[in-house]
Amino acid sequence: MHLSAPTQPVFLISLVVGVLAILGLFVVIPFVSANAVWLLIAAFALLALGNLLRNL
């Protein structure tokens, strides 16, 4: 298995979703606060897929 760096859009999307999820733990954001843990897991999964898949 060869790992590759994620592309910049994948990294930025993952970063934004992760920051929103962490922010949602401290500040009430209607959809984000209720699903903050799942959004954080999704951001990590997206970043992991960006490393595992070559063209993502």
C-alpha cells in the first residue's frame, strides 16, 4: 500500500469540517452542535481517504 499526500481541496474541506465540529462543541451551531462528533469523524475519514486513494 502506497500512501500519498491528500490534494489541497481535500485537505481544506477536511480542515473546515473539523474546525466547525470542534467549534460546535463550544458554541451552539444548529446542525453542527448536534452532530459534532460525527462531523469530526467524517473529517478524519475524508483526510484518511485522501491519503489512501491516489486521485482523491
